Amino acid sequence: MTGFLQNTFNGLVSGAFYALLALGLAVIFGMLRVVNFAHGAFYMLGAFGAYVLLTEAGVPFWWALVIVPVVLGVLGMALERAFIHRLTRLDPLYNFLLTFGLTLILQDAVKSRYGVQSSPYPMPRELAGSVDLGLFDFPAYRVFILAFAVVACVAVWWLLGHTRVGMVIRAATERPELTRAFGINVGRWVTPVFGVGIALAGLAGVLAAPMRAVNPLMGADLIIVVFAVVVIGGLGSIFGSVAVGFAIGLVQSWTLVYLSDYPVIGQTVVFLVMAAVLLWRPAGLFGREEAPA
């Protein structure tokens, strides 16, 4: 029983990263209909931003947790206005290729400056120990990540569901055409929403720095899984992306432990789930079916 609970907590911690990244992707896709392939690169920049602030400016983790997402959010807004905005009227493939190219540029820029070796980031002293959860002890930093991610997702949910600005953003994200029909200028919300989505990716990167290896390719594999999470939850569905993010973290953790004799299942379970869901419900678990033409 203790082992099962520990694996469950580990799965929820992994799911916390998926949820934060998928939340940003869902918001961006819902409003812009852009598949932001560069999301993993901004996750990587979040981790490297924390690393650079610490090693070159002595800025501790807690300040990096605030500074890095804000800086990346502003950078995301600038990129949206300079490049992505110009291609939104064209086939979505153009922006997909643009963000894919942007990913390669950002990765190579970091490689040229810091190399390809992983760089260690120290654990915050306040979270270096463990927490007694009754049946077992769990690393304090992992408990912090889980609690922080839940609070962040709930905060975004509250903002979107209980404020006028949030309701406009949610409507423009989930039903942009209908929102425009009511006379709301969806375009004015595009740039800040894109920036928020990028900031969430940067936030996940800062959280990952003390726990995972900081290297230029750390977002490359993760973003593939996050895309699958968003597809399973339903493209543009904010609740679906967060819920499925945590669920996939749990499923991966359980399969890697209890099906360790079949490692290929643990590595591909998210894609097996995605295939099964799409065969049953092509719009995803929480997505809306498109009306037939």
C-alpha cells in the first residue's frame, strides 16, 4: 500500500508538469488555432533562465520563479506580434512550421552558449528535506511542485471562470466565432493570452530546474507527450488539458512500476491512450465535436 501511494504521488508530480504545459498549449490553440511547437523550447528556457540568474547574477530560486515567467511571457507576446500574428489568416501549417523553426533556433542558441551537457541546479534550501505524509516520507520539493501546480491551475480556473475578463477569454478560446458574433474583439486578447501560455511553460521550466537535468533538449521529448495530453483532453479544452495531464502522469507512473517487465508499454502508454480515445471520440474527452458541413 505504501509503495502504491508513493508511486501515485510521483505520478501526480509528473502530471503537474504536464498540466501546466498543457494548460498553456490549450489556451494558445483555443484562441489562435496555432499548434505551438515551440512550447517545449520555452519550457527549456524557463529552466535555463533560472540557471543563468543563479550562476551569473546570484538570483535565488524564489525570485526566478517570478522573474523568468514574466520575461518569457513578454518575449512570447513580442514574438506573437512580430511573426505569429502575420500568419494567422493562412493555413495553420505555416505557424506550425514557424514555431518548429523557432524551436530549433532557440535550442541551437542555448547549445552554442552552454553546450549540450546537463547543468545542475541546486535544490532550494527551504525545500531540501522531506515531508512526513503519515505512511511514508516524500521529498519536500516534490510536495511543493504538486501543491504549487494545483494552486496555479486553480488560480487560472478561477480567473477564467469567475471574472469578466476571464469569461471573455474563455469564450474567445472555446468559441471564437460565436464570441465575435456578439461584437467582442477577439483580436485584442490574442497577444496577452499567448504571453500567458508562454509564461506557464516558463513557470514549469523553473520548477523543473532543481529536479531535472537542465539541458538544451530537455523540452524536446516532453513536448511530444504534452501534445498527446492536449489531444486526449480535447484541443482547446482548458479543463480537459489539466485533468488529463494529471491522469497521464499517474498512468505513466503506475505502468512503469507495475509493468516494468514490459518497458515499451510504460514509454508508449500515453500514445496508446491517445489512439484509443481518438477512435472512440475524435474531438477528445472534453472537446466539442465539429458540426458537419
